[in-house]
Amino acid sequence: MVSNPVIKPKVATPALILTSAGVALCAVFVLQNLTVSWPPDAVQMFGWAAVLPSVLIVSIIWLIRTHRRRNWLADAKARWSHFEEAKRAHRTTAEITVLSIDALEPTGAWITIIWNRFGHLQRAWMEALEEPIWVGSVLLISPDPSQVTPGAPWPATYYVQASNFLAWAPDNETLSGPIVGPHSKSMSFK
């Protein structure tokens, strides 16, 4: 299963914390018994043989999750750098956040967006892109002046052409916490 790259991976979960605490208590208990009665008997050796792999497994899980989060933060920072470079390179841009992916079709997808600058919630059709776009993505687009003009009402449906797509990055809120959205589908069309 492919995970949503917009959502920051969690390091500590309640289950991992409780498991780590239980394994740590068992390790302390076994070490205490070993120091009190040396040389160890068969029961103490069996206890140590059972606790040592558990300590290693829990430690490896913590290391993997920490590494995954560090990589995610580095990737998010790189995406935002690319996002800002694209913003500077193009004259007129707009930022929209994907709130939900309502329907996937071979040529694109129906999505719900919010225009970040205006706070306007709108349904949109997005043409198929080369890379997947997820719920919680902030998209940098060149707005189509025939659809959105100052002083005119918002169109019922906004059409995002693939040629107007410039860059994407995870929502700023996901940098500090998980995004809450009704869907977690990917828009991947290749």
C-alpha cells in the first residue's frame, strides 16, 4: 500500500510507547535479577533470551520511524523550496489546497479545492498529471484568466489544466500535525 506523502509520519504512537515501556520494565527486572543472583540460572537466562530480542526489535522500530520522519521533513523542505522557486519564476500564480478527491477518471479527477488567498471553497476538475497529487497538497497553478477575473463571480467549476500546474508541496499544517480529510486517495495517472 502506498502511503500519503502529504501526511507527516508519526514517530511515537500509544501502542509503541506502551510496548517500549513494557519491554523496558522487563529488561530492568531481568537485569536486576541477574545482578542479585550471579551466576544466572536457567530461568534467568531464558528471561534474558526473551527480553533481548524484544529490546532490539523495539529499538529498530524507533530508529526506522525516526529515520522515516527525518526523510519526510527533508523532502517537504525540498518541495517547498521548489514551490517557492516556481512561484518566483512565474509571473501570476495562485495557491490552492486539495481538500478532497471526489472521483477519479482516466483523464483527470473531480476534486474539492480551497483558494488559499481568498478562502473560497470550490469544486474543480483537474486534468491528469504525471505525478500523484494527494489530499492535503498545496498546488501552485497559473490561474486561467478566462475562468477567474477580478470583480466577476466565481465559476461553478474551475478547470485546472495540466499545463497550468507548476508545483506542489504538503500543506503547512501537515508540517506540524496530520491533516484531517475525508479521503486519502491518490491522483496518479501515468
